[in-house]
Amino acid sequence: MKLFDVYPINDINIVRAKDSYLWDENGVQYLDMYGGHAVISIGHTHPHWVKRIEEQLNRIAFYSNSIKIPIQQELAEKLGKISGKNNFQLFLCNSGAEANENALKLASFHTGRKKIIAFTKAFHGITSLAVAATDNAAIIAPVNETDNVIFLPYNDEQALKKCFQKHGGEIAAVIIEAVQGVGGIAIADEFFLQAIRKLCDEHNSLFIADEVQCGYGRTGKFFCLDHAKVDADIYTMAKGMGNGFPIGGILIAPQIKSNHGMLGTTFGGNHLACAAALAVLEIIEKDDLIEKAKELGQYLMTKLKKFDGLQNIRGKGLMIGFDVADELKDLRKQLLQKHVFTGEAKPNVIRLLPPLSISRKQLDEFIGIMNEAIEELSPHPLKENFERVE
Ligand code: PMP
């Protein structure tokens, strides 16, 4: 049987991983500045994570949500403590799209309304309503098309106000990534996020923060929205939550009431996934990874700014992007040839999403390799004050 061919694939077979490194079948070592698409938070195969999963696996991996699963409550408590959203409620699922799907559905149940505001270049997943709220016509199947989603320009407060004036009583929710990932590391202005909060309050709509990529400590706060000092009504989470073990979830504000059957899942919140997620939070806390993400992000941005040919270097914590000049359009390929994984966003953005546990030394290693790659592609790669890092 053939695999259904939906991914452009690099001809690399990774067979082993540790911290921020990966090794292929020939023993070639790669530096992971992509974190498997912002998924690796505490580092590949972290021993505490492996141990916790192993121990849980030997006890019980799965039973259905028809029984008490105390490890879910343990996870909820830890998550409440580390995120600071202790008064929120937790619903567990398996992926980012599923988290957004549930968030949007819940907002519609709660408000009794149908319309969703999303933003240009948003990415919320590829399932039915999540993909309808994703600004990419190419991945929306005819059956997913709906006029319930209104797309507005990102960071345009006037457009948002006008839309609420016109449709206020119909808006169930506004969904936004505080830093757009797939959209190319676009950062929402704090005043814009505050305006969303205010308008949602005025019109009894819900604020959904899609923190699937920008959340879980990556930007130097537990939730990226925390930088703007406002709360969402629903936070969606996935990627970094399990460090590669599939788990997603939503945090739900206390005023949103549940009833049986409203949301549900077979696999969500299984014992094994909760053990993986608890291990992640324990390491985030013990190693102070959120603060480290902030410091290391600043360090990396300062270093990147010394390269000519990299434009609009932007980011928060370890979620960083830059545009590459035309002469460096093959930079990402060149980096891969030098055994560094990075991310991209069309047309010319390189995205850096390394494990939050990466070290300064590994970032220096990356900068050294960037320097070589740029030198090979362009004759005048460095600004005067650049100190070469070997
Ligand atoms: N939201 C955002 C912001 C994402 O970046 C992604 C994945 N790239 C998703 C949702 C969907 O997550 P998943 O692939 O786990 O369904």
C-alpha cells in the first residue's frame, strides 16, 4: 500500500533524537531549530518525560472517559498553577485543530450565535470549522465553505470596530493567534488584543486565543496573550503540550458552563497523554524554561540582527522569523545541507522554533552555521560589528 501523498518530504530518515539534536540513519547529526514545528518544548527524549511515560505505560495507557481518571485532575492543577489560570476549566483532546474546533463549537453553544471573526493569514487547523477560519482558500474543501466566518485584517482596530457595529449581536467569537506562526511570525499589537477583549465584552462574544503554536511558554510567557495583560475566554493548546506526545486541550473561563455531551472524545485525556503532559510541565517549572525562552530569544534576535540580507527580524521568545533577501532565497535549503532544520513561511520567511530547552552554546552553533551558509550564498553577508562565532 502507498502512503497518501500530502506532504512535500525531505529525503532524510531521522532515527534518534536528544535535546536539540537529531541523527539520521547514517549517524549524521542535525541541529533542531524547528522543534518539529514548535512541538518540542523540553527537548527531545527528555529522560524525565521518557520515564514518566514508561511508568504510566506499565500501569495503564488508556481507558475511556466513562471512568474517573485522576491524572487528568493532576494535570489540570499543574496547568492552572503554571499558566496562572487556576480558575479556568480544562477540556482535553488530541491536536491543535481539534482544540480550535472545540473552542469554536463551545463559543457557539455558549452564545447561541453562529458568526466567527478570524484574521488574514490565520492558521487554525485543517478540520471543518478550524479550516474555515483559516485564511487559505487552497485547503478549504467545498464542504467546509461557510459564510459564518468573517476575515478581517490583522491588527486593524477600525475594521474590527466596524464589524462589531454591523454584526455585534451575531458574533459568537473572535479567534486570533497573538503571534501568527504559519502566517509568517506576524505579531499582534497589544492594543489590538486589548481592543478585541473590550469589544467582545461589549457584545457578549467570546475571545478565543489560539495558543497552539505561540503558547506553552514559547514566547516568554505561558500564553502569548499574557504579554497584553488581558485574558481570553478560551485558550487552545497542543504542540508544546506533550513534547511530541499527541495531546491538545482548551482552557475555558469559569463563566462558561458545561453540560454532558456538549464536547467529547474517545482518546482525549488518556492516562498516557496526561503523563507526558505532566512531565512537560514539571520540566518547564523545574528548569524555568519560560524565562529562558525569553532570554534566549532576545539573545538570538540580537545575533541575527548582525547579518545583512536578513530583513524584518521579529519575534517573541523562541518564536522568531525573518525575511530573506532575494540573493538568500536558498538559505533554508543551504542550512539543511549544513544539517540544521528550520521552518518556513511563504514566500520568503524563515521561522525559528527551537526547543525551549536549547542552550546558548547551541544558538551560537546555529549563528556560526548561518554565517557560513550566508557567506556561501552572498559575497557581503556581515555587518561591520559582527564577531564571528566558531
Ligand atoms: N493553530 C495553530 C496556530 C497552528 O500553528 C496549528 C498547526 N500548525 C494548528 C492550530 C493545528 O494544529 P494540529 O496540526 O495539531 O491540528
